[in-house]
Amino acid sequence: MTDVYRPLIGISAGDPAGIGPEVTAKALALPQMYERCRPLVVAETELMRAAVRFSGLSLDVHPVSSPQEGHYIAGVLDVLDLKNIDGAAIPYKQVSAECGRAAFEYVKTVIELANAKEIDATVTGPINKEAINLAGFHYAGHTEIYAKLTETKEYAMMLMHERFRVIHVSTHVSLRQACDRVKQERVYRVIRLAQDALKQLGIQTPRIAVAGLNPHAGENGMFGREEIEEITPAIQRACQEGLRVEGPFPPDTVFSKMAGGQYDIVVVMYHDQGHIPTKLRGFQYDEATDTWNAMSGVNITCGLPIIRVSVDHGTAFDKAGEGRANPESMIQAIEIAAQFAAQRI
């Protein structure tokens, strides 16, 4: 075990009926995770024991009532047991208010622990938005929960797969609303958030590209004026402050430029503009075996006073409880959370 300080990472297990507990257990079955950090799972003891069992893992599950009680050694899975749900009788593959309430409480708890500085960073397993809304918690997703509970006004979602990175001007709104949210001040703020996030990752002078909203980035106003009236002024303002920012570029070419090494990140205007290319690179589905050979990539909420990194996939109810979920994204999320935390310590 290294003598370097290991950040304490709180991991919310996600919806109990999905693959979150399984990918969490599989990630923490790797001894090297404990060389980077001290992982604490927020869930229920029996829920995690079930995930360990049906995944065929050799892990002892150790319930604790506070972060200070964790062992944080390889082979032992420390669980802050919230006792919200009967972990031995989970309705796998089903949307339910019961599981939605438990998932929300996991998230709420890791945020509270981070706000109180009892943990150094948070990692989130996948939740089901319908389930948490059925439970009475009316949020569009993790990002909005974190913003509310940390009282954060300026924040943005960043997706990352290896060197491929995007950060969003808007996320969980309709496409019509997303177009209305492309405003100069918001675009500028997201550029600044991109700059700060990449510096925390060790890139001292990030090269930032900005995508247009419209086809061909508006074609000089022929297909829309958002690039002229909102996006370009935001880029010019950031450039005047010394940031390396270029654009707006046509959305159908800018990602290839970043993938080829010309840029470190692309500022995208709406949810699918950023999610589709990132997941196309990180997710690999095999029809013959009906499995995902790769589920790589993470979701980072920029602008928060605490660190939040998440898996970049959903609850995958179709395979929950079967032991065949791919933990790749959870492994990466924990590693990147530890990297961010190390920069702040």
C-alpha cells in the first residue's frame, strides 16, 4: 500500500433494482482501487452482499455507521448502511418508488458527507429518473440534485472518454428549450468551467473548441443567427481574457478535430450533441453475445463546491441481478474522482 494520501471517496450505489450495486462491487473487487483511494459505498449491507454473491466475487461486506469506521483495504467492501430498503428482496429490473427513494437517499447522503468535508469526493452509480420522481423527488437527474443540495447556480455536465471530452451548455431539457438556452452569458460561463476542469486534470493551457448550434454553424446566418449573436461574442470574451478558445465550428466536424488531437474539449450546445459522439467512442455493443464489450466514459459535474464523478450509463434493468454488467465506467469514475481529489488536497 502506498504512503501517499488516499482520498476518501463516497460512492452512491444507484438504483437498487439496476446494475449500480453490481458494477460498484466489481470495481471494488480490484485491489488496485485501494492504492488510489479509500472507497465507501453508500447503500445497504444486504444489497451489496447480494451483488457480491451473484457476481461471483470474493469480498467481505463490512457495514459501518460513519466514514471513520471503514477498513479501506482490498478484499473488504465498506458499506455505510442507510437501512432504506430490504437488500435481500430487491425487485430487480423494475421501476419502483421504493427503489427510487433509496437511490435518492444514497445520493443525498454522499452530498451531505462531502459538504461536511467527511469525504473528499463523490461518485454516483446510475439512478432511474422515473423511479426517483415516483418517490416524490422531482429532479431531472443527478446534476440537478447536486446543484440544488450544494446551492450551486453555475454548473455544467462534462463527459469524458480518455482524451475525448465534451461539456454542455444545456442538458435535461427539451430540444426546443435547449435552443432557447444558447445565450452569450451561459456559453461564456461553460467555457470558463471547461477551462477550470481541465486545469484540475493537469492541462495547464487547455485548447477549447466551441460547437455551433445550427447545421454548418449557421452558415453566416443562413440557417440561424445564434452563432453570430450569442456564441461568437462569448468566444471573443473568453479569448480577451487569455483563454485558448476557437469556434463556433460545424458540429459535424468539430469532434473529429478533437479526436485527432487539435483540441482538449468541445463546448456543446445541448445534451445529445455531446452524448452521442462520446458514447459512440466509449460504448461497444456485441449483437452476437448481447453484451457491451466496452462501457467506457464518465460524467463530471463542473462548477460544484464538491467533486462529483459518475458512470456514463444508465441502470440497465434488462441485465440487473444477473452478474453480467460491465464495471468499466465505474472503475474510471472512481479513478478520476481520486485524481480530482488529489488536486484539491
